[in-house]
Amino acid sequence: MNRHHRRFERQLDRMGRSLPGVGGPLRGLAAPGRFWIRLPVAILLILGGFLGFLPVLGFWMIPMGLILLAVDLPGLRPRVAALLVRGRAIWRRIRRR
């Protein structure tokens, strides 16, 4: 396991701890052997995120879809892990105000 994969896994764990409602389903989808479930869900989340201006859907769906895709695409892991780190830092700054 290389450092990018470890960083990605660490960020998934942190996200699961900070968002308990999301952590369980995300970990379940990220489990090994669930590629055939994970891929369509990731694509649907990304497509639904582009329709985030609609009342039921939201722009939060795009990062969730990218996270699920990064589980299977090693080239995407470093970028998604960096996105998660930056997102957590921004969230901390917003919460301090």
C-alpha cells in the first residue's frame, strides 16, 4: 500500500468519524468486492450533483461520487485525498466563525 492509498484511507476514516450518517454507508460501499455496486452509485451521485440546483439533489453528491470512484481508480486517490484535506480545513474555518 503506497502513501497515497494510506492517505486516502485515513481521510475516509476521518470523514466517517465526523459524519456518522455518511460513514457507515460509505464504508460499506468502499468494501472490497463491491465494485459492481460502487461504480453505478458513484456515477449516479456525480450526475445527480450536476443537477444540484434541484430541491432534492445537491452539489454534495459530486465529491461523494468522486470518493467512491477513487476507491477503484488509484490515479484519482491523491487528488481526492487532497480535496478532502482542503475541505476539512475550510469546514474548520467556517465553524470557528
